[in-house]
Amino acid sequence: MNSDYSAQNIQVLKGLEAVRKRPGMYIGTTGIDGLHHLVYEVVDNSVDEAMQGHCDEILVVLEKDDIVRVEDNGRGIPVDIHPGEGVSALELVMTKLHAGGKFDKKSYKVSGGLHGVGVSVVNALSIWCEAFIFTGGRVHTQRYKQGIAEGPTVEVDHASLDTWVHSGLLTGSDTTAENNTNNRQGTVIRFKADPSIFETCNYNYDMLSNRLRELAFLNKGLKITIRDERLSVPKFHEFKFDGGVKSFVEYLNENKTVLHKEVIYFDGSREDPAQGSVEVECAIQYNDGFNEIMYSFVNDINTREGGTHLVGFKSALTRTLNEYLKKSKQAKKLEEALTGDDVREGLTAVLSVKVPNPQFEGQTKGKLGNSEVKGIIESIANEQMELFFDLHPEVINNILEKSVLAARARIAARQARDATRRKNAMDSAGLPGKLADCSEKDPSLCELFIVEGDSAGGSAKGGRDRRYQAILSLFGKMLNVEKTRIEKVVTNEKLQPIIASIGAGCGSEFDTAKIRYHKIIIMADADVDGSHIRTLLLTFFYRYMTELIEQGHVFIAMPPLYKVNYEKKTFYAYDDAEKDRLLSESGRDPEKVNVQRYKGLGEMNPDQLWETTMDPSRRNIIQVHLDDAVEAERIFSTLMGENVAPRREFIEENALLATLDV
């Protein structure tokens, strides 16, 4: 035992010190997601104003030098002196954890930022931050350094404000400071994230746009604008949807063939002794595809891990459709009840719930835990769906027909899996013959290269490090899973080896805890056929092993396009620009340069493939991220689905002229 351990070793972190010491506890990570979480925390405060009916415009600006500005036209953070603390309410909100107007339920009935730590955490994790408050024809400001106020809250004179307005620092409808102040109400927060805390301070415009679009869908009539001023020609997006979650579902199904034109929409509320009024808004529409698209929100927070509200909705949907099935002609086609997976095949749904006292799991609020919410949602959903289906018998008949087909496909898939398991039980290895496995048994150290073609597979097997690199050779183009049900997926001869090699199941049975390799690397030729194979594989992983992508296990290998020989030296170029650079280096005699364009991986011998594409110390691989599930859904549906017109339109808008090898 250490005898030197005493009271002197106990450290007390005061104020916002704890946030800077342990930022992950408050924003989840100091990576790119944590950086963007700072913006979300500030925006969520503005959205909370919108939910109370006090704000209808929000502006997010990405300024140069990694500075972010968020403006709204809400009530503005109070600037008067707090009677108990002796400083302005603004300073309390910006510099103290758990200080805010969201605890007593008088100023905010519902809110996403209930912990009162959002903007103060942003302040703590910034090199500097400043706030401007417009209210009553006056403007007040305060500036902070690493969460600490540099001075008291002060009123800004018109001369200073006029300079800011004309410089573009503050936006407004008028060009004079006096008019800008008199006509303006709201809050402006401007901050620069601390690079000593974050791995990167480079904001992703698309990632932020996707979240802001989401918020605009969830708050009908709210206009949210994002502007990127880091570019020589600034770009912007403006989001405003008067249809709310109904518009959200229509957006998600835009390139799909729907079973019923009218979106099923309902809302309602229930009084709960512990909660007060719980409000529900939901939109549903089925399409002829085989995938489920479900988004759930609590107080505008995306609950990616679900929770009791989603459980209640799913239970209501399954129960309601089973009740209608009993009275339908479809009942004779099925000997067992519909499951949740059956009734959600081809479903697109958005569920938005307003809960006065939500209990989230963690500060990042990924899952709702309030047990009483399940029953409330289930009751409202049951009643409202029954009302709709009674008035629209043709809609429920179409949905039941699809659900019964899904159930029969599920039963067939189960029988196919059982047959596969019996076959594997008789085979001691239980692994496909095309797999050249590695000797290492720790999945975190293992890599699986999925290689198209026997020739490339042979080179990969010869060049790999057998200790931790496994090779799975495939042949020919595989099934497009976007156009088929799961029973054909699990029995497909091209996909079966992949499912067996990864070892974690498929579809609803997929379990990342059982994966045999933590790096799954797609290695295909750098041509049109190779791109198609990569797309088909990514579609399969996205639809039936989504967690592989979400948890960062999927990668794309980047083999070189060219081999450049010069005076017995060999160089590799991974794109045309790098090839041109190699050819143009000073002192190089063009007549002594030999350039080989690789037509495929099979042209490389094992040593070359190892050196350029497989050696962890030298290779280039791209990790596949799922930054925006909504946009990923739309892209996969557009490019891989049955509907040809949207695919042609996408290609025409995004195609670039290429120089082809002839």
C-alpha cells in the first residue's frame, strides 16, 4: 500500500476545469464528432427557443480560421444581474455547469438541453468565445477565454456595433447599427474550438448541414441557414419545411415506389402524473423495397439507439397489423403471427416525441429511458393507426399483403440458415473453401481482405502476412441486395462465403461481438468493374451488417494506378496527379522513363501487392464512415434501387468526363 496517499492527493476541479480535464464525459469524444457536437449544443439552445414559439430563424456560419457563429431571433439570454449570484444571467449560463432556464418548466416546457451544461461546455472547450444579446433595442456582450469571463457583461455602443455590422461579423436586415439593434431580438454565440483539446478543428460542412436539415424537418416552419465562408466563393443551404415530419418521410421516400401515396400522419398528447404533457408526432409510409427506415427523436434529439418511445411505437405497429390480419383474407396465407421485422419491411417512419422530463442515457442523449413513455406512445399510436386504417381499407390491405410476403420470406430464410448451420456443423472448419485464414485468433488484430478474382486473390495470398491477414477470393459480380429479400441473401453463393467468413450472422441476427476480423478491407481493381463490386459490397454491408460500418470496421484498399520505372528504380503513383509529378521531377530523362498502367490487381506479383496495398506501414486505405444515415439511405436507394429515372438524373448531375484507355 502507498503510505504517501493522503488528503493532499485529492484534487478538486472547480468551475469548468472538469470539462477541460475530461471533455469526453460531456461531448462523448474529442474527435470529429465531438467537435461538431459543440455546434449542435449551441444550435439546440436556439431550437429550444423555436419549440417555445419564440424563434423562427437560425443562422450557422463557418467563418475562416475555424470560427463558428450561431445566430437566432429568439428572446435572447437574460443579461440582468442574478439576485443570488451577483453577476449577469448571461455569465452564469456561459460559465457555470447546470445553470439555465430549463429546470423549472416555466420558461421551457420541453427542451433538448435539459442538463444545463451545453453552452458552458462549448465555452470551456474553446480558446475564446463571445456572446451578443439583442433585446429591447439594446445589445450586450461578454467575452470568455477557456470558459472564464474576461470582464463583466457590458452594453455595446452603436459605433462599435456599426463596425461589426459592416464587417459582416453580425448580420441583420438593416445596414446601420442603430436600426440593426432596434429591430433585432435574439442571441449570437461565436467561438473558436481549442485545438489542444480536439484532434481536428476542421468542420465538415455536409455533416453540419445534415443535422440542421434534420432539425428543420422536426420544427415545421423554422428556417435554418448554414453558410460556409471558408471558401473563396461562399456556399450556403437554407432549410425550411412546412410539412414537418410528414415532409421528412416524403423526402426519404422521394426515389422509391410507395405502396400508398398519402403519408400516414398522426399526432396526439397524454397527461402523465410524472411527466406532464407528452406530445407525439409520427409519419409513416410504406414502399415496395425490403429495408426499414426508422428515425426517432425526443425533444429534437436524434435517439440513434432508440429507447422506450421507439419500443412503444414498434409494439403498437406490430399489434395493430396483427389485429387487422385476423380479419383479412391474407390470414389464410400465414400460419403464424407477424413479427416486428415482418411489419417493418419497406417501412419509412419518423417518430418525434416531446417529453418534459426525459431521462437520457449519457450527455450525448442516444437513448431514452423513461419507462412511462412506452405506454403513452403505444396507446396513442394504436388509436391513431386504427382510425386511419378504418378510413383507408385499401392502404391496410396493401400493407398486410407486403407484410405476409415478408413473413413467408423470413420463414424461408430461417429454414435456409438452419440448413446452412447443419451443413457447417458437419464441416469441422465451418469456413468457406475460398478463405485463406490467418493464424491470429484475436479479432482486434486480424484483417480480412475481400478480393475479386482468382488471379488477384492468388497474389494477395502470396503477398500477405499470414499471421494476421486473411484473404477471401470472390469471383464475378454478386447480388444487388437492394432489390431482393433476405432469404435470397443468405442463400446466395457469392454472399454466403462473406457471411461465413465474418462469422457474425446477417440481418437482424447480426452481432458485432462475434466478428472474426476488426478490419474488413475491400480490395478491387481501379476500374469500372472494380467500382461496381465495391458498391455492391458496401450496399450489402450497409443493409445487412450496418454495425460493421457504424463501428468503423469497413475499409477500402487503394492500389496504385501506375508503376513508374526510371534507371532501375521503381515508383508507384496512386492517381494521375502523382504520376505527372513523378514524370516532371527535374533531371529525369523522359526517354528512360517507363510507365505501366495497371489494368487490375492480378497484374501485380505478391511482393508488389504487399508493398503497395497490404503493408500497414505503407498502404493507403480509406475507412468507410456513416456520417449521415439519411443521405446514405437516399444514395443507396437512388443508385441501387429499381427506380431508373432518379438514377439517371443523379448520374447526369454528377458524372465527370473521363479519359478512357483504348
